[in-house]
Amino acid sequence: MSAGRRFSFAELVLPRGFPEQAIARIRLSPDAVLRVPHVEQDGRLCIDGDPGPGRGLDATQRIQTLIYRFYDAFLQPWSNGKLDGDFSKEPQNYWSVNVAQLRTTDDPARVVWTVDDVPRKAQVREGLLLLPKRLIVASDGDNHFVQRVVSSLGHLAKQRIRVIIADIPISHAFVPQTWPRNTEALLGVLRARLKPAEYRRFFKDSIRRQRPREHRIALFRNQEGGFAFVLPGGPPTINEAVNRHRARRSRSSIQPLIVDRIDADWTVGRDQNPQVSARQEKHVVVFGAGALGSPVVEQLAKAGIGRITLVDPDTMETANLGRHLLGIQHVDYAKALAVANEVNQRYPSCVITPYIGTTEQWLQSNTLRGVDAALDLTGEPGVRWHLNESRRKHSCPLIVGWMEPFVAAAHVCMLTPETLWFADRTSTDDKLKSLEAVDWPDEVIRQVPGCSSRFQAYTSANAAYAVALVSENALQLVDGDVETPKVLSWIRGQQFLDKHWPGLTFRDWAADAAQHVGVTKERPFL
């Protein structure tokens, strides 16, 4: 074996619990890390080896299989140069190993978050160092999305320190053979990629022979990932949240950083959902922040909807806890406000504006002009009527979603902009009950003593089916994939009905659901 194809040793590791529970591994010497592909930070070789317990092999056979695969799948191919290109298959994994190896407790930063697309050309820009999290956001504080991210981090972003960033696009990801390993190599890359004016801007304090007033970050990225470095010579970092008297000294060498994306195209769809960018421009109004509305709002936010207005007059009660997005800390709070605060905190790619009031009150001071979809998740006839009249003036797509008792069925009506729920202004024909799968006896709906409120019995697990049905189809409507008005219904079988209320039968249109655990049926909205 040639000198370039050597490592000090390889050992067989039989961990505690082998062979009944644990699996055997091959571990290589430390000098193989980042020099030999498929070697993890601790030297473990990442190949399919020991098949593990429960495969019908005894301990000896499993060890023999591991050793055979070590020679056949790793050692021989690597010795022959057949694995030389494997570093480029998982560049971010090896970069993570490098960062972990060089990390110290005094590093001023730990990770870079990017919030926008890879630039077309190299540029110098500002960013924020957030303490005590030691996180760099590669955008300045004037960006509204960044402001929401900072707000979401709360006490982890008490300090915001300006940094300067050389943001450089790369065509090929770095691998151990190509990433800059020292200050001189990194400066050579920066000189080659930045225009002279940008290079001077990046190093303006150094050129004046002053100590830099900001940390300087070199950020290299493409669509596959990113690599970043903190240059040496930056100012001390005083972390007031930990110890206001202690300053973290700047390193004398470059510090590698993990780069991660938090833009919506990545966090929502991993770049696999082309609808996300368009959804970021959409405005959806949701009426109802209850057991159905509150989780649907969260699902829409997680799916990339950019703006949601949430309308609900009610407050959170203890009786809501078992099937609501909110928890006990929100009891006696307005549902719309509390849901908006919770979801805004978790998903900064969506801005939720709460309105504490009725649908009628909201429509008196607002219109549906410019709204991309309205969702009625209240189950209230009055809400359907007010929305119907508002849509006569400003047409927009409408979702009406609701659940039958025990969530024996869930329904979502998808109405195109020109389709009204009440075709006639004087009509009292509310179609909701006629669209249900079961004729329910009056005693199923419970009356709350002392008020006019009524409720149905079901658990959050039951409601999850309805949440998925409404959320998925609301997104289809927003995406423009619904061409004709229709009703989609999810119906449980007869066994489910008998368990919850004996003697119930399905209406004719849903009768074939009786023999199944659950079925989905689509009908035109008439």
C-alpha cells in the first residue's frame, strides 16, 4: 500500500450489549479522519457491516460479515482509488466533522444562518451576531424576516452585534482537499473572488492598521450547502447574558462555522416544493381559532403561507385543553391573540395578525379584496351568511370545513371565487347539514349549563384527521389547483358509529363507507 493510502490502525469494536442488543463496528485511527472518506469524527467507519441482532446470525457470523465488508466494500476500493470522489457526495457531513474538531469554548460564533438565495456574484454585506446563542444571521437587522427570527429567539438574542460578511457563491462544494485551512489560503480566495472595491470594504479597518471593529465572516455557498469562516483579529466579544465582565478573545487562526438555511424554501419544503415561494406572497383569512381552526393555522404557516389573518371572539377555557393548539398557560387569553403569538414565535416565515371579535365585526371594517382564500372553520351559520354577502362584493375562494360528532366524518367544501354558499340573498337553505354523512339525534350535541353554548365530544386524535383534510385542501385552493367547486369528505365506518352511538346509519351517499375503517369521498358542490 502506498504512503498516501495508509492509516495507523483499524480495530474491531464490540460495544457493551453485543451481540444481544448492540452491533459491532470498525474504528480507524485518528489520522484517517478527514483524510479517508466514510470515517466519522470518532474514527468509526460508516459502512454496512454487522447486520445486527434479529437477523438469524450468531455473533461469529456477524463479525465475519463485518470484516468481509470492511475489506470488500471499503479497504480494497479505497486502496485502488475508487472512493476518491466520495468526499464530494457528502461535503456538509465532512465539514461538520472539521468544525467540531476545531471548535473551542471561546469561539465568538457557532453557526451562520442564511435567509436568502445564493448571490449571483460575490458581495460584501452586513449581518448580525446574536448573543448568547453565538449565532450569525447573514442579513442586516432592517430585513423584516430577520426581525421576526430575532424576536422568535427571545432571550437567546438579547445582544445584537454588527458583523461584516463576504458572501461568495461557489460552483462546487468544498471537500477536505479544497477548503482553505489557514488565513493565507482564505485571503487568497477572497482576493480572487471579490472586486477590489469590495475587498477594501471588507478589510477597511485592517488596511488602516486599526483593530477591526466588527467580526469579519467569509461565507461560501451554493444550492447544496455552505461553508463559513470567522477571520482572526476581530474584536473581543463580551457576552452580557453570561458574564458581563468576561470578553471572548478573538482567535489567532480562522474558525470554521456550520452554515444552515432558514429561508422558507428550505425550512418548509427542502427545495422540493416549488409552491413555497408563491405561498409566501399569499394572504389567507381564517375565521375560527378553535379545535379545528388553531391547528389548521399552524399547518398553513408550516406550509409556507406568508400572511394569515385570524378572526375569533372567544377566550381559551379549560374545556378546550384536550383538543386545542394552546395549553393551560393560555387559559383566559383570547384564542386569536394567543394562537397568533405562538405560531409567529415558531415560524417566522409567516406573519399572523389576530383579530379579537366576530366575523361580522371584522367584515364591517375590512373586506375580502386581495384575499387569496377565506376559511370558515367555525361551524356557525351566521358566519357562513356574512362571508357569503362579503364575497358577493369581493369574490375570493372559500373553504368551509367542519366535523361531525365524534369526528365520525369530516368535510371540506372548496368553493371557487364565483361560487356562493347561499345563491339567493333571501335563502335560508344552509347546505351544511344536508352535506353530512349521518342524521344525528339532537341529544348527541351537548348543551353547556347556564349559557347557549353547545359542544361535541371528540378528542384531538380524532380531530387530526379533519385538520389534515382541511389543511391539504386549503393549500390546493390557495395554489390555484381547484377548478370546480367540490366537497371532500372523510367518513369512518359503521363499527366506529356503533362504538360511539348505537343505532346510527349513514345517508345514502355515504352508505358504502360502512364496511370500511375510513374512506374519502369527493362530490360536486351543488
